[in-house]
Amino acid sequence: MAFIRNCWYPAAFSSAVGEGPLRRTVLGENIVLFRGEGGAIAALDDLCPHRMAPLSLGRVRGGGIECGYHGMTFDGRGACVRIPGQDTIPSRARVRSYAVAERLGLVWVWMGAAEEAEASLLVDLAQFDDPAWAVVPGEALAIGANYLSLADNLCDPSHVSFVHTSTLGNAASVGVPVRSRAEGRETVVWRWILDAPAIPVFAQTGLVQGSVDRWHYYHYHAPCVAIIDFGTAPAGLIGPDGDRDRGLRIFAVHCITPVDEGHCIDHWFHLRNFGQGDAALDAALNRSFRTAFDEDKAILEAIETEESSRPGFRPVQLAIDAAPNRMRHIVRRLIEAEAASPALQAAK
Ligand code: FES
Ligand SMILES: [Fe+2]
């Protein structure tokens, strides 16, 4: 399977890039992240061109990274700036550098040619910088499955009624159909469940009584970002098409790193419009999310095992697959566009 190269992939939470170098693998490529001049994050091929020592085994010095074997030092653009014991620097003494951006508390790496990096393709969420919203850090969850299996899951609200019964779902939504549409790189799938009991995640806040209307809007930005807008309001208060900010509203954000064909990392965190500054609520909600996402991990890893042991198996298609199919169509179309474009090919 090919990957889209000309796009941004999350490599790490910004907070994970500290004083020292950090190795990450994206699309099968080993990358070293470090804070260079002025704290700006740099991303280089994690390989010293001398004896192939991973640069991540070295140390960060003077805004560059010093190889841990013989001390060759590279700046944030991959140019060699020092070779201990000699004055001349061979022209081949350089390392590939990746374009880097920070957004939504994450470090994003452009996997195509750095000069082609397109800032407008970074996914944004206005509420992230809005003081009315709590932004609660989450975790990086390693999953032994192809990233598109996780993407399928994140275009699929129907599974919560079965997989996440102690957190994100309950029986009230079992028979409620989902609707979906696609536009550009985005797939949206949603449904409302009216006049039903609250799901456990909201019931545990103590802020919900009686029957509620609740919603799920799953926004999937191909290839690797899911923003799930879900919430709860007293039955009849806002109704579908009403102002969801009048209810208890959460954005669960998943930024997926495709590590290689069979592994990915789900960088998850959440935003919410209630309980700002409530550390106990932060922890309680994160516990629920951790439980839920571990349930997803278990089922996705089991599926990955079955898929790899039965190549060519043709799954039955259901109505709930419309959105995952749309998402995969978008990814396929982008891969085909890159394959057909000599300019994009050259960027590889
Ligand atoms: S292996 Fe890096 S300087 Fe020798
Ligand atoms: Fe799930």
C-alpha cells in the first residue's frame, strides 16, 4: 500500500520534544526531532551520513544535533556545521530535513519535498485557542494496525453502541442510522439520538439529569485527522440543527501517525466547553477515553491479525460503511494524483 506523501502527519506531541533528541517513525522513515535555534523544532533523517549512527543517539548542542559517534554536527536544515578534527566539510555531509509545523499541540512533519510544504493543509480547530474551551492533553496510543483501519473506526459512530458500552455508547443508539457526506479531503458522518438516556461519559459528570438529546459529528480530514464533535443537551432544548454550544460539548481529537503498514499511533486529546480548570474532571474523562480507545485498539489489532492471515477476503458491505468508504476513496484519489504527477513523484 502506498501512502500520501504530500501532506502533514503528526510525529509527536509538542510537549514530548524536550531538551534531547526524539526518534519517531513516520511512513516507515526514521526521523529525529529536536529543538534547534530559538526552540523551533527541526526534523531530520535519523541517520548520520558518516557511519550511519542514528542521530537520535547523539545530543542537541548549540541549536544543532551532534552525532554521538564522532561528533559531526548538523543544523536544523540538515547542513553539516562541524566535523571535529577537520576544517573542510564534504559536500555530501548533509542530512535530509523535513518541513515541520506545530499545530493543535502537535509536531507535524511534511513527508514530501520540504519546499512543497503547504501550510494551508494543516488541520485547524478554532476552539483550540478559545479560552472558553478547556484543552486537555491526552496520550499517544500505539496500535498494531494499519492507520486506515483506525480511520475506518473514526468514521464509524455505529460501533460505540457495541464496543464502548461503559463510556461512549449505550443501547439507545443501536438502531439509529448514520448519515454522511464528503467534501474535498473531509468526510463527515453524524447522527442524533433523541430523548434517550445520557451515555456514561456525560452521566459521570453529574451535570446531566433525565432524558437527553445527543449528537455525534465525526469529521475525518484525510489522511490522518479525526475531530469528533459529540455532546448532550436536555431533551428538546436545542434539537438537531440547534446551537450545540448550549449543551455539554466535547471535541475528541485523534491525530494519527502511520508508523508503517501495520502500525500506527493515535495521538488523542480532548476539548470541552464545560468544567474548565477542573482537574478531577480532566482525569475522569481521560480515564473514560483511555478505556474506550483501548477497546478500539483491541478490536483493531484482532482485525489486523485476521486480515493478514486471509488476504483477498471480501468483506460484506453495510450501510454504515458509506463514510469509511468515502474516506478511503479520498485517500486513494490523493495517492493516485501523486502517482500521476511527475512533480509530486520527484518529491519522493
Ligand atoms: S557516525 Fe556520525 S560522526 Fe561518525
Ligand atoms: Fe471507538
